[in-house]
Amino acid sequence: ITFVATLALAYLLSKIKHHVKFAPIIIIIVLIYAVSKIYHLPALIFILLFGLFLGNLDELKKYQFIQKLKPNILDKEVAKFKVLTTEIVFLIRALFFLLFGYLIENAELLNTSTIAWAVGITFSIFMLRYLVLKLFSIDTQPLLFIAPRGLITILLFLSIPVSNASGLANKSLIIQVIILTALVMMIGIMKKREDSDLLKK
């Protein structure tokens, strides 16, 4: 679905002469999301694949039918769209965390019945990340610490049907994991910056 949508988008952009070409990209994203939801498919995974195809369609230039779609035009428009998306994502993320902070209650943040689970989950996240980085021989500093949970975690949590909800995986646990991963990222980046400053001296 996503590959065909990417080919259709490339064809459409190659035919449009107008300077504003962002609308077709947004419309196709919405279309993929809607179709995925209708057939109970993982919409976010489909959109992720769509982004993957958008960024790598030019890698298939050796195929003649891909050349006819003029992937270079698609690349230029996607690069422009990326800049616009970065600005919008920053704004949405800032507003989300402002709302998130406003809605947090002290009882949920300081829930002692879930804090042990939250610490365990956070430890598991960074341990798994450490093992993956070591497996692929990638420097762990500071990538190890950059694994915050946030908007996607909340959206996935809210998408769980009530019939499948677990008493343990509640709002308190999600909030605590988000806060802990954010704190670990902050401490890791600060430590990396301090080490860099010492090396410069």
C-alpha cells in the first residue's frame, strides 16, 4: 500500500506545475492512515514505511519505470516538506508536553505501587539499547541515553481497547516511565557535554 502510494505521489508531483506541492503529500498520509484504520491495520507502521519509501525512492533509479516518475522532483519536494515538518513537530511536541504537564496529578506521579515497575521498565529499555549498540559496534556515548518516551507512548497507551487493558499498565506507570527516560537522557547529554568541555581544556 505504501509503496504504491509513493509511486502515485511521485507521478503526481512530476505532473504538477504549481509551486505548492505539499498538499498531495499530506493528503496521501491521511489516506493511508484512514485506510489502515478501516481495515484495522497498524496505521503508524504504514506511515513509517511511507516515509521510508519517500526517502529512498531515488535508490531505485536503475529501474526504468522509476526513472519515468522523476524521483529527483520527489526528493526536492520531500526535502522542503522535511523542513516544514520539523517546525510543526517542534510546535506540537512543545504544546503536547505543556498539556501533559498541566494534566499530571501528584498522586499519579508519586504512585508508589508502580514506581518499582517504572524503574524496571526504564532499566530494561536502556539495557536493551546498550546491547543493540554493542552488537552493531556503535559508540554508546551519548546514543545510549537518548531513548525518551513521549507522545507515541501516550498514543499507543490510549489506543489499547478497554477490554484488553491491564490494571498494572495504568496512567501512573506510563507517566513515570516518560519522566524517568527524559531524566536519563538529560543526565546523559549533560555528562557528555561536560566530558567534551574537559577534553577541549
